[in-house]
Amino acid sequence: MADTEALLAAWSERSDGEAAAWARARPGPSLESVATRISRIPQEFLDERISLRALAGDILGGQISASAFDEDPRVRQGAAIGLWLVASEDVLEPLEPALASGWAALAVDALALRVAPVASPSDWTSDDERRTEAARTFLLWCGFLPAGEDAATAASLLAACDSLARNRALAEAFEGHRHRAEIARKLAEARRKEAAARYSSE
Amino acid sequence: MSDPDLRGALALAEYAPGEAAVLSDAERWPTIDAAGTARLTRWREHPDAPHWTHATGDRLTAEQVQRVRHPLSTDGWLVDHLAAARRTLRYRGMPTDAALDDFPTISRSDLVDDLAAFVPLDADLSRMLHGTSSGSTGAALLIPDDVEEVARGFHLLVALAASAGATVTADGERVAVANLVFQRQAFTYVSTISSFAHRAMARLNLHPTAWSGLDARARFLAEADPQILSGHPTSLAELLDAGLDAVLHPAVVFSGAMALSAALRARLHAAFECPVVDVYGLHETRPIAARTDDEPFRVLDRRVHVEVWDPRREVALPLGEMGEIVVTAGENPLLPLVRYRTGDYGRLVHLDDGVLGIADLEGRQNTRFRAGDGTLVPCVELTQHLQARGAQGWSIEQAASGRVHAVIVGGDEPAIRVALDALLGVEIELRQVERLIDLGEGKPRRYRSAVPD
């Protein structure tokens, strides 16, 4: 298994920051509709013999960052459940609005690298709270607020079920990775823009 | 630099014209009015204007314009500052009642290694600008500048001018401030100051290659006639050497970045008949102290706390003893530094009026090299090229014979050799070493020259 902190660090690099995700989130499908589909995942998605890269390629038409950690069963299962959510719109019917209209690959990585390392995916089908955590996380990174919720409500409800918050040492380590990645992103963004006029030499 | 083949060796991508100019004028100056826009147009399109290489503004919103006109309060600032520091990754394990004395010193290498660990977790990153500091040991450092702190810098100059008896006014159309550099390649731009009635300011490169001709340079400066001239010793010396003092009437002159010699200050004072303020500060710390004479530097009345420490041990030194200047700096909310070792040396003294002073300040350098064709090349030009080619540190000496002996730490040695050849055109002995310590203990001087300054 990959080091849990390394997976969280990889997620910090992959995501563009939670603030940005909440800012762009728009009204999406209901929480229940996503949670229900998680509990209905076909067993073949969880088959260890299936290549995560091949599955992602088929469903998303592209790759996910989680593939780099596909030897880790948590990552494999988390990613597989995310890929099932995307595939389910073809197999069953599209959600309203369709998940495929959002950032599906980012949402799959969020399940695999942000949730799976701290809340075992095997619990997502059996434990209501873990399933809710996975569904809320998927919606956020896919670019959606659960139907009927505003961003503030959705943020506080996701924070309340965040498994990472229950592991202080890991949460602090993640905060460090997240902050460093955020500063690096902001500095690069500031560099792409312009400096400000300066009045004296230092 | 007569060999055209060598010109490519001196191209620095980030100084290419317009390289990072991506904002609209409305983003650069959100509150600009018609008169401000007219000023921009006037100086941008002036027939004698230099080849502007860049465009940049102060980016202030209407609320920020109001705020930056006033200095940050210093009442109880240190308590809030240490609280902000504890909200960084670096210090979050510190107890909530930790006082300044509980904090260790940090140095530039700490920032180079893990800058984000010094930015508060709750900092407002939307205010972040990108700054770089060349520093005194060589390794370039990215610095998260704060948009309001940078803008407040202008009003600090006005306040320092006032305390020296000089008045800077938003009446009339004189350019408010010209920030002067003198190097082959530099960012230059014209801007307006949103918090100063949108009066114009400009960053100007006095190097002849930046202008269509020396007459154009003189005419432009005469018409702009900036109220504040700010620069470093190299650019200010060029004003005098080129006789440009004849067309300028500054209310105040500021020198920074490098040590201003008493002789040059006296020349500036005589030429301009106005206060000449030498400001000591680092990009990381913002301005720390200033002086207008040969007396010790006066520590500024702002969010800055100065100590002197043993340069090699974690021991603070008593008043009066020579050591490394260590600064706790609270003006930039994105980088609340605690006990930052500056790499500069001095003694703390109490001045007559009770203000803390820094005596015998040394460490900042202003060295010029003589090129094969007789021109003087300021050390900042060497710094640009050495850093652009990855050197982590260096020691470069020029003997009276003109021969240059250079030791570099890391970097692209063949490319550095080409660049030094192109810049200086003299015989160069270049040696590459692996570690900074290989340059010598303490704070090795980056530049020495037998050429008189």
C-alpha cells in the first residue's frame, strides 16, 4: 500500500484548492441519487484483475492521477467507484444535471486520493455516513452542490463527515501539503499576471 | 558588447518586452479616472519616452486606496504578529503564549527551502503578488508580496520625505516618483498612483540602450521632473555622471538596495539641494531603517523589531556589540517574519531622542567592474546573469590589471563563462565549486573590484 500521506500529498498537487472548488460549484444532482448509485456498484468494477488505466481510458477517454497508485487497493477501489458513477449514466440513466457535464476525472481522483486513503471504500457501500462523505466529495470536485443546498451549507455538511478530520496528525500533514501546493499555485498564477508598480529599490 | 554574436548570450527571457504584461488597464488601476488615463497616455506615448518593456499598475480597489494612504498601526503589533506567525506551518506547534524570546532565528535558506511554511494558513492569498529577491548570498527567492503593502510603500516615501523637511504634493503634473535603475536589461513601465490622485510614476532605466538617444533621455527626464527620485547608488551616480542633475529638481532622493557611500550622498546633496535618504531594508523584511547623514540608521516607526545576534550561534548580543542584524518584520501580512537573519552586520545603539539606531551597517554592496572597452558594469548585471544560469552563489574579483577571478557555486558553467565574457570582455579565470561554504565562511563578499567606485 502506498503511504497515506503520500496519497494526500498527490491529491494536494492534483486539486486546485477547495476554495476554488466551492466557488465554481453549481446546483447539481441530489445527494441521494449519487449515494444510491454508490451502493449499487457492480462487482466487476471492484475486480482486482481489471486495469485501472484501461477502465479510466474506456469511461473517461483519458487518464486519472490515481492510476499512478493503482497498486494500492484503497486507491483502486475508490477510483473504481468514481468511474462507476460516471459509467452509470450510460448504464442506467443520466443524473440531472449529468455528471458527465462536470469535472468527472477530477472527481474520480478526489474519491481515490482524498477520501479512500482515510475512509476505506469497502465501507462506502455498507456505512451510510461514509457513503455520504464519498457522494458529497464526488459532487464537489465534479463541480456540483447537492440539489437544494447552497455552498455554505454543503461545505459545513461535508466538513462534518470528513474522515480526515478525525485523524489529527494526518489532518495536519494534509493541511501542510495543501497549503504548500496552494502557495505554489498562487505564486505561479501571480507570476503569470504582473507584479505591481514599485516605488523604491530594496 | 560589440560582438553581435554575443548578444544572444545576454538575452534574459523575463526581461523580454511585454513578457508578463497580461492585464487590462482597468485591472491595473481599478479606480482610474479620465485625467489619470490621460497621464498614462501622455507618458507612454511621449516622443522621448524610453522603450517601455513592461506595463504594470497598483491594482488597488477603492477600499484599498483608502487603506494604503495610512501606515499600519504599531499599537501592540508584535502580539498580533506572533499570533499570525503561529498560524504558519513553521510555527503552529508553538504554544499560544509564546513570546518573541521563545522564537529561534531563521535565515534566507529557510525561506528558499520551504517558503509556504512561513505564509499563514489563513492568509488572504487573493492579495498575493509575485516578487523576487536576488539577495545577498545568490540564491533567488520568490516572495509573496502583498498588494496593499507594496502600494503603501509610496506613502512611506512621502512620510520619510516629510520628516526630512521635504514636501511631495499631488498638485500639478510633475511625475510623483521615478524609480531609477541602471542596467542593460530591466523592467520599465509607467503607472499612476491610485492613492495619490492618480499622479504618474515611472520605473526608468538610465542605461543608454533603453532610450532612442541621450538627448531623448534628458528631455524626457526634464519634462517629467519627478518629485521623488528613488534608486540605488549605481543609478543615482549615473544621474550625476551624465549631467542629468541639471534638468531635475527633486524634493527628495531615496537610495536603497546597496550601501550609499558618504561621498556619493554628498555629491547628490550638493547637486540636488534636497534631502538624500538612504533606506536600509530587504525585500523580505520591507524597509527597516533610514538615515540622511553619516549618523547611525534610525529604525523606522513601523512594524519592525531589530536585534543583533551572534552570526554563528543562537545568541542575541547586547546593545552596542557588532553582529548580524536580525529583524522581526510585520508589514507584509503574507510573510510575517520572526527573527530573520539578514546577513547584514551592524551595532544597535540608542540615539539621542531614544529611537533605536543601527551603527556601522555593512553588508550591502555596490561594486562595479571595468569591461575591456572601459565601460563600468554594475554588479547587479552580473547577478542577473549568474542567477539566470542557475548559480547559487559566487565570488567575483577584479584585479587592478583588469583580470577577473570568478568562483561560482553550481550553475551552468559554460553558459556563465559565455555571459561573463560578453558582459566584461576581459580575461576571466572561472572555477566552479559545489557548495556555498566553498566560497568561505561567514558572509562571503560576492563582488570585489580594484576599480575605484
